[in-house]
Amino acid sequence: MLVVSRGAALSYSAAGRVRSLALAAAALGGWLVLADFQVHYFDFIGHTGGCAHETFRTAAEEPKSTALKIILRHRGPGRTWIVAGQYWNLWPLRYLSWRAKEEICVVSPQEAAGRADFQRAAACGQVWHVEFAGSDALSQARVALAGRTVEQWSIADSSGQPTVCVLHATGPAPDLPPEGP
């Protein structure tokens, strides 16, 4: 491709038929590169979900966006907390939820630790966890939710393999007494 682009640049100084041929060859070369990229990148990811790091595995709708839609559809009234222990989930979820920043707080487990408002939200079922399927962070989220009833959604990539999991604990934590009237 470098040779084609260099030839196109030199052809600008040429005149007549040589210039036209060089520009046509450069345009054809550019279209061939774009077609190759479509087939070997976008089509590959569309069929397989990708074989790279889990953050690059995708589907027709981005799994992190799907996770946020699930949370928004099923959350109750009040502020919703989303805990994401992995950088590649934390920052996309923060980005995707920025318009609702007064209603949704996306934090890492370290940021949530020790916060009284987070603990109250957890006791009221207003905390959701979003982690990559099969990851250590997902295992840690399950440990943190041990003893509680947990709803789980699994979001698949284009190949049908689970890529992102959403966990939501319902009911009070086992060490907290239920609130009375």
C-alpha cells in the first residue's frame, strides 16, 4: 500500500495519461485495502465475536451497552450502583451512563468499599455487578454476594459465547437485619 500511495503522490507532478492511470491505480488499491479490512476484521468479529482480549469480543449490540440496558430496565427507584472490577468494563459503563450520572454511579469494588451510601444501596438491592464471564472479578463478585438471592444475566458475543455477566442481589444481606416499618 505504501508503494501505491507513493506512486499516487508522484503522479501529481506527472501530466496527462500517466497521472490518470496512477490515480486510478491508487483508488483501486485503496478500495482493495478497505475490502480486505472489511473481510478480515469486521466480518471476522461479526462471525466469531473475536478471539482477542474479552473487551474486544462483541456482538451486534456491544455487550456492555446491553448490560447497561438490562440494568436500566430492571432497576428500582432511587440511585443505582454498578460495580465493575475490571478496567475494560468500568470505563465503558461510566461512558455509556454519563447522561444519567445523578441516577447511576459506576464504581470499582475499591471505590465502593467503606462507603455508607453504597452499603445502604446494597442492603436495598440497588447494586449491580458487571464482569467478564469466567473472570476472577466475576468470582469475586459472587463471593461478595454469597448468601443472597442473585439474579444473573449472561450476554453472549457474536459466536454465542458468554462474554459479560450482570449480577444483581435481591433481598437483604445475610448480616443485616431487614428494615422494619
